[in-house]
Amino acid sequence: MRTLGPGERPHPLDPLGPEEILAVREILAGEGVFTESTRVAYLGLEEPPKAEVLKTAGSKRRARAFLLDLATGEGEDVVVSLTDRRVDARTVLDPVKDGQVPLLTEEHGLVRRVLREDAGWIAALTRRGIEPDQVYVAALTAGHYDLPHEEGRRVVRVLAHLQPTPDSLPWAYPIDGLVAYVDLVKGAVLEIVDTGVLSVPSESGDYHDPEVFGPRRTTQRPIEITQPEGPSFTVDGNLVTWEKWSLRLGYDMREGLVLHQIGFDDAGRTRPVVYRASVAEMVVPYGDPSRVRFWQNYFDTGEYQLGKLANALELGCDCLGDITYFDATIAGDDGAPLVLKNAICMHEEDYGVLWKHTDPANGSRETRRQRRLVISFFVTVGNYDYGFYWYLYLDGTIELEVKATGIVFTGVYDERAAPYGSQVAPGLAAPYHQHLFSARLDMTVDGVANAVDEVDVVTRPMDAANPYGNAFGRAITRLRTESEAQRDAAGSRDRTWHVVNPAVRNRLGQPVGYALFPQDKPTLLASEGSSVRRRAAFATRHLWVTRYDPSERYPAGDLVNQHPGGAGLPRYAAADRDIDGQDIVLWHTFGLTHFPRPEDWPVMPVDTCGFTLRPVGFFDRNPTLDVPRPRPAAVAAPPASAPIRR
């Protein structure tokens, strides 16, 4: 994001700048909160309440931090006033009830050092004929399983892969049947689970090596996308305007890209649609119940923090065309600002035909082309990579597409693994798993007083009013309380959820609205009573609607790492507040259930999921009637040797 110049004041929703991050560290140190052994697990803007932001452009700047004392293992939740230069709130965390702060970057290095020196780990590798220096270890979040020796401890679990050379990709060579539990505060191994020696698969997974998978194809000719007059959007600080859209870009080291105050210009008036949109959590639960892998489920947002794992995007690879990049600034473990170069990519794309008609009555022919604004970022979480793409369209549609790629997590394929994983290469298993995301959509459809209608298609019985049986229609159900608004998608009924403003009507007398179109994929498949189901209760329903509360930011709760469960949406919705014509937040679960294919190895082609928000009665008519005809384009003549097809 842009760094403010001298004398400039940030907008209340602008992310923390580097000077502010340094100021937080200074304030914490000045009040004795930040010491030599303190590390910053999270630091971000403590956003002012919505009503305060909508009322005034000025506001006190506050930051929130999750801190960890490496010496004692004690965690703290701290709120700092940058305006008043003081600590406003300080809460010591109970590791049993509250869980642990997210993993630190430096803790991955700690785990490697601990295992290199642990006699039990070295002995387990020796039994397998493996040298410790050729092992790649992954420090993985531990979950919560009421194991007595882990209560109150800061723990990770470690799986290993053989890495024959420093340039080798290790994922083809799982060292299966072996897992280590490591206490991060004591810097010691708590337990080693060794269920027996299994042969390491031998086939390489080095997809980048032509000697392994053959030469590159040479058939592709260049595709060039140019905008000789530049892009159609403008950027003023973090405010973006494009066509009739306006929004503010935000960034958080936990959620990554955040879109604020999305609005659409209608006859010279900006009409609000979404106050805040982000992917507030995701969970990746695995389906292998073995002693080595039963615990595998990862909350990539709350435990690993997607925002701090952003890629530096590259022109021609991640983004194509006339690209505008934005850097993002987060806090490192030491509390100093860390700049993520080219973390956000923004560009516009042609998206085919917007509308078209050739009329036989008067011979008129009209075609308009659709285009969209693309705002995206990509993250790498260990073996997996995720791209998050927000699209704004000319007709008022908003879409989020998540692209999952990277490398599937692997184990040894044998009769034990067969019911719970796919064989993707000889002797190599990829366990069944899910990728489930929770989008937090703080809605403001023409104002903050919104309601949600569940809309299903229904068939009509054959009767006197429908003698030929061809009639069908819609059933509309208003969701009035938080308990009523825990809903599942229903593809056979084409279920959508309409966010309407009962106080604002279009010219036909209908309440203005936006509809959420889900993809209707499975929600969390883990059994009732399971640990991951308690901790990821948000993922058991496609939709939750809650009354807006500025403290309710995360669907699995503020602290996710080793939390026992029950936090987040179940706790928020337990109040069963009125949501009919109120300031409301939609929480939408969507994602993928992945039964890996051989085609997903050794690197997975992109798989996608997401949702769409589409105006339904928000406008009085098609809002793109003013889109001009496409300019005539020069068409290159075919090569002389190419046949002309007629």
C-alpha cells in the first residue's frame, strides 16, 4: 500500500504503515510490554466501529497485536492507541482456554534445529537408512486433542520428507510412519510416534527438471495484451475508482487482501453495496485417521496467517497485461515493518460479450463487451498455493474466485492408506482432504439496515390454476434471527440468499437487493463430536448471518491455534439477535473437496471455487446501457502459408 507523505492523515480504514508499525513497537517497549524475548505473532489495524467511520473521515488510529514471550511461552492480546501513544488494553492469554497465538516465522527454524539434535528422531531416521541432513521437515499446527501431556503447551507436529539434494522437491519422498511432537517453548521433542518403517517412494517429483519429465513444448506463440492509453481505473492513495465502482484497498497480515466500502455510482450518487469483504478464515481438514495423520487439519488464516505469506507477483507469470502492483507492509516477528513487494495485482480484463441482440423487426444489431476489474493476491502455505481473485463487473456483479494449486501433501500408498487417499504415482499417496473458506461480507446494500431472504424455486401442483402442470415459481423466506440464519445451499432448489434493504425501493416498488449465489459444494465432512468440527464449526453451514459487532471479526474466533473449539460463529450466533432490517454480516462457507487425481501430480493444475454477488432489483434497469460500442480492432492478416477458412 502507499506510504503517506509528510502531513498526510491516513483514512480510518487504511492499513498500518511502516511508521505506525515502528510506533507500535516503541509504545509497547516504552510501557514494558515489549522486551528482548517478545515476538509479534500478529499486528494489524484495530478498525474503528462502522458507524464511526461512516459518520466522519477522522478517527483515532489503534492497532491490535498478539504477542508471545519466548522465555515463558506467555501470550498477550494488546490494543495500542497510536493517536494517544499508549497501551489501551492488555490481556494475558490462558493457553488452555484461549489457545495459542499464530505460529512465528522463526519457529520453523527452531523445529529444524531441535530435530537435528534429538537422539530419538535421529534413531528413527537411522532405522530407515536416512541421513538427517537429507530430511526436509514441516512444522505443522497441532490442533487440539485433549492429550494430557500437551495441555497448556505450545506444540507443533512434524512430518518429514527426504530431500536428496538441496535443489530437489521433497514431496515425492515421504518418510511415512513417523511424526514428532515438539514443544516450541522448551525447544524439545515431547513425543515421537513411529508406527514402523515404510519404503520411501523412488520416483522423482522434480517437475521443473526437463531431464525428469521431458523437454518443454515449443508450440506456443506469444499472446500480448496491451492498453495503449493505459488502464481505465484511477488510484488515489488506497481509493480505487473504475467505471462506476469505487472501493478502498486494505491489507491485513492475517486475512490478506481486504476490500472496504465497495460502492456503485448510479446517476451521480455512490450507492454502497459492501462495507467490508475478506476471506476471514480457511481450514484444510484431512481424512486419514491413522496414528501418524489423524491430527492433520490446518487453519491457514488463523494459524499461519495468509497475509504474511503473500507472493511477490511477477508480470507475465501471475498477471498479464497493463498491471498496477501494490506493496503491502506487515510486521515481522521482531515487530519491525516488513514490506511484501508486489503483494497485490490490479488490472482489467476483457470478459467477452456483455449483451447482444440482432433484431428481426428493425434490423438493428448491437453488441457490447463485458470487462472486469481484477484485484488479486497469491499466497504459498507450505506445499499449497492459493490465489484470491476479486472481480468487479460493469453490470454491478461482484465475484470472488479462489484458485488452488501447488503440490498435494503426500504419504506412502499401501493397503492402510488406500481407503483414505489416492495413489498419484507408484507407491505415493495423497490423502483425501477439503479446502474450506469463510468469506466475511459486511453488507451495506443502500445503507446499513439490511435483511436476508432465502429464495428457492418451487414447482406448482397441477390443479385448476395450473391445468397443464407447467407452472413454477419461487418461495421467499425471511431469515429473522441468527438461529434461523444458519443455512445450507440447495442446488436442486437453486437456492440463493437476497440481501435486501426494506426501507429503499426501486421504481417498481421492490426492495433493492443483492443476491448471493453459492456453488453448493460439501461443507465440513468430519464427524459430529470430532475436534476439527468443534474448532471449525463455521464450516458446517454454507451461510451464517449475524448482527454486526466490531469485535466479531473471525469465524473461528480471535485465536485459533490449539483452541479447544466453540469460538467464533457458534458463540456469536448464540445471542440469537434480530437480523431483520438490521446492520448485518454474512459469513459464507465455500470450497473444494479434493480426491487427488494422477493429473494433480507432481504439481496440481488450478482448481477453483468461489461465489457471486449479483444485483437483484438494485437498479431500475440494465445499468450498462451507457457502455459504448466496441472500437473497431485491426485484425492481423494470416500468414501466407495459412489456409483461409470461410
